[in-house]
Amino acid sequence: MNKSKIAMIAAITVLSTAGLMTPAQNTVGTISNPTAITAYAADSVYTGNGYQLNYTVSGNSATVTGFKKTSTAATVKVSIPAKLGGKNVTKIGRYAFHSAAISECTMPDTVTALGEYAFTNCQNLTTITLSKNLSVAASGGYLFTNCNKLKTINVSGNMSDSSFLTTHIWVLNNCTVQGTYSANGYQLNYKILNANNAANGAEILSFAKTSSAASVKVDIPEKINGYDVKKIGVSAFKGAAVSEISMPDTVTTLATYVFNNNSYLTKIKLSKRLVDSTATGYLFNGCTNLKTVVASSEMDPAFYRHLDYNWITDLTYQIIYNDSYALDYKIIDNAVTVKKFHKISSADAVKVTIPTTFRGKDITTIGDHAFCDAAASEVVMSDNITTIQSWAFNNAKAMKKIVLSRNLIWNAAGDLFHGVEDTLEQIVVPPSENAKLFALSHMNDIKCLWPYIKQVTDPAAQNVYNSMKNAARITNPEINWNIPASGWAREEAKYQIAHYIHTHFCDYVTYDGSKPALGTSYCLSTGYGVCGTMARSYLLLLKTAGFHDDEMELIGAPGHELTGIKLFNEWYFVECTNSDEDSFAMRYQNEWYTGTAPGSYDGFVNRLPNYEEYYYYTGGAVTFDVNANSEAALAERYKAVYPRGDVNHDGVFNNADRTMMDQYRAGANVQPNLVMSYVRKQLNTNAPSYWL
């Protein structure tokens, strides 16, 4: 055994008998009797500046086994080399620096293990730089016992074993850990005050970009070397070339100027534990391109005031609810619009509850495409929602239930619920007129609502019909409202009722082209409709009067709809957007389109291939090969020669034509030259396509 080793063991024995080896209450490792230390064989010596290190080599690794000060100075600074004897230094052995007169020690990142008592009783040690590859499993206990002056621990990078520090430095009072956290394209400098208490957490001090890119995205870790990241310090990201920042929910404090003049910053995710009282000023000063803020609904709402700068405009708030989903909000004209839904949870069923307010402002609108393709199983609106914009729930096939706001109002937006007609299973319509009319007008294609719509529509039709019938009993007592079962009397009663209802229909329903999405039920409930709903409403009134389904038709056209009714075994057009006499029973009129000058709307009725419906087409838009006896062929033949309604073909339309038609309707033996329609689409008035 060499003399230096014998001297070290003797010194340890004296210290032990003097009572200096009593460790703090460290639970890692067991206390060994220093007098039992076995001498190392064949130790080699490395000479540093004022000191020597003893070491051994085994295989490809070297272990530091002892220290000797050679300087006359009271203490020395030690830098352990990465290699000794040509091998990586992987371990600092048991008692290697016990009671050593060192003030600072730096170890290389090759070191993975520290033996028991490696730095015990180094009472002059103030600063140590640890290897980032140290392992708890490979190291012993009582590493820093009685190192009372050790106040600074440097770490060169991200420790491979994040539990090493919290396991071994709790015995060091008022100790600060500082170092650099490295990630893809950037580094974060940090410190941990009073690191002996793991609850104190880490503070981010500064940022450095290591990428050649103009800017980087920063994901601040939840923990650094075992400590929660709790604070981002003064000016930490000031002027930083950072486009996006995500901070963990461990952060509770943001210091002054933390993101000051970060002109690259476009998006930031805030910690849900931020509170206004712990944040100082000018946090986002000069962040002129900040457009998206992600935050939890649990965050202190008062904190948002730090974003109220004149240069932060058009800001989107993405608010996370229960770690299940997020809603994007925009504040527009002092109200809030839901702009987008994001599913976060991996669960199949996600229930979304839209709150009443955000930042003290009412959430009033669900924006266009907000829930488009959304994987939300249920959506519950607050009663502050008044408006839903176009395509808001387009193709949201995962949605099975929706609860409407009682204050929803109709708007001109279209296709709000396109694609969910067959998949939505439940619609809750609150007991309010607004909600009812919204559902009737915007949701009438959704199958699960059809029973509700029919429950509304049938009584509405009955009410209008009863009102008309009661008025007619005074003004037109000759009308027989009890339609006979068959024969000429049935046809005569049908004609009188159909004519009267048509004549007075527009007293009850007004054409309103600003509301093209309205359903029949809305038309009858409110008295406003468009061609399609007015045509259906007219047929519903005839159905209520006693017309059979095979005596009524709904005829579609590009941009228009009208009806067909069968009277005296012949079919007639009835235009329902007005109550003009010429709009009723237009068997002799080819160009029936209301408001178009005679002769200028060249159209025909033709059956589409593979469809059981008939549509009215403009001759100039589509070319069809039609049968020579069809209405289309007759229209083409007559349109250039005879004026509209010229049923006697004398070249003019006058009272003589009207007289002939009156005679024809009355069953007289006259033969007007008619443009026949021959449409034969039968309606099932119990089917949704009829009463929607």
C-alpha cells in the first residue's frame, strides 16, 4: 500500500473517532465503518493544479479513488478529467474526496456513479459541477453530508436520471442548482433556489436559440432535473426568436418583461395555475404578432388583462375544458363567437357545454364551421347563444344530442346541420318561440326532429284552415266545406275550396325571399314563407280540407316550386306565392313563372331519369330529347305563335280566353287548345318530404 493511501485511512480513522462522521438523516445508502476500508491496489496518480488524484483502471473505465492537496493554499479548485489512464472516468469512489480541502469541483459527463461518502465533510466546498449522467441506482449515499458551505450546484445539461438531485442534495441548506436545459433548436438557462426543498421549483432565466432557423417553437418542460418549473424570470424571452411557446401547468409566476418585444411570437399556451396577483407588468409588451392564446378554463380570468394591448389585435383564445376539449373564441363587437372545437380526450364520447360568458362578455354566436366534422357526442348551448352561422355543425356525425338555446333566432345562414340528418339522435328544443322557430326553419331535414315538426305543423295548418273556413261561411256561404266522397259534387266542392284557399292564402302567408331556409311549419306558424314552403303549406290546407294525396302534386323547378291539383279529372298548375286569379288552375299556361313577362320564360316540365319527381327547366339552359306529345314539345310549338293564356288561338289573350276557360271549368263542351303538363307525382302527406 502506498504512503498516501495509508495516510488517508489514518486520517479517516481519526475523524471517525472524533465524531465527525455522523451523517445527516440521509436515507440513501448505509453508513460503513471507515476503519474497515480496504486499500486499493495499484493506484495511479493524476497531477492537477495544486492537487493529485488517485485512480484505478478496470476494463474500459477509470475510477477516482482519492485526493491529495499539494498546494500551500488553504483550498484548491479541482477539475476531474474525462479520461484517466486513457479510459473514461465513470466513477468517483467511496470517500474519494472525504474531508478534502477543495472549494470547487468539476466532474465530466462521463461520470455515472458516486461512491458512498464521496464528498462527505468537504466543509470548504462552495461550488460543484455534476455530471449530467449520474445515476441514483449506481451511486451510494451520504454524498454531501456536512458540506455546509456548498451553495451552488451546476449541471451541464439535462440529467439522464432526473431524480438524482432531489435524492441527494436535500441535506444542503440554501443551495442553488443552476444549469442549461437543452431541446431541439434552443436552450433554457435555469436556476433552482433552495434546491434542498424540491417543492421550491425551477425558474427559467433566459433563452438561447441554437437552430439556424429564423425562429423556433419552445416547449417548456414540466420538470427540469426532477424539479417543477414554477417561474419564468425577468426578461427571460425578451426579444427571443420564438414563434410558439407552450408552458406547463406547473408555472405559477411570470416576471416583468418576460416576453417583451417578442415580435416572432404568434401563439402561446399559458399555465392554468397562473394568477394575476403573482404576475408583474409588461408581460407581452411589443408582441405585435401574437394571434393565439391557449389557456385552461381553470386559469384566473383576471390574468387576461395582461393581453390587453392596442397592438395585440384579432386575438383567438383557445380555452381548454377539463382536459377533454377546447373551444376557440373571438371577441367581436363586445360579444364572443365560438370559432372552432378541438377534441383533446381520447374518449369516444365528449360532451361540450358552451358557457354563458368569456372574459365577462356574453358568448352569443357559434361561428361558421365551428363544429364541422367535430368529434363531440353532445353539445349543450347556453341561453346566451342567439346565432349559429353557416356550416356550423356540418358533417358532425359523432354528435348524437344537441340542446338548443331558448334565445336562438333565425338567420340567413344555410346548411347549419348538413350531413347530420341521419346521425343526430336527439334535439332538445326549449319551450320558447325563438327556439321552436329556429328548429322548424334550420333543422327540418334532421330525421329525429320530424315527429316534433309534425306535431307543430299539423295544428298550425288546422288553425289556418279553421280561420279561412270560418271567414268563408260569412263571405262565401255557398262553398261546401264538407267534400263529398266521389262524383261531380266532390270535384265541384274541391274546386270551390281550392279556389277560395288560394284567393285568401296570401292574407295568411306573405312571401319573404330573405328567408329561403324556412320550413313549412315555420311558414304556417309565422305567416312568412317562400315558394317551396308556401306550395307545401297550400297542399297541407287542401289535405286538411279533405283532398286525397293522389289529387295533389308538388312540382319543383330551378329556383322555384309550385303545386299541381287534380280537378274534374284534369291536372292544373297552382302558383302559391300570390293569390292572383291567373295563378290558379293554370292548365292553359305554360309560362307560369310569377313576375316574368309573357313569352320571356321558355320552360317545360319533364321527368328526370331515375327520379320520381318532375322539374321545370328553362329551355335555354338544358336540352332534352322529349316526346312529341309532351308538354315540352307543345310549349316549343306554341310559344312563338300564341301569347300566354291564348287558349282560343286568336293571337291575343283577352276576356274571350277567360270565358272559354270558365266554361271549360264548368264542364261546358268547349275545346281550348291547352298546353298539357301530364305530371303525375303523387304525394304521401304523411311523409317528411311533404310537410317539412
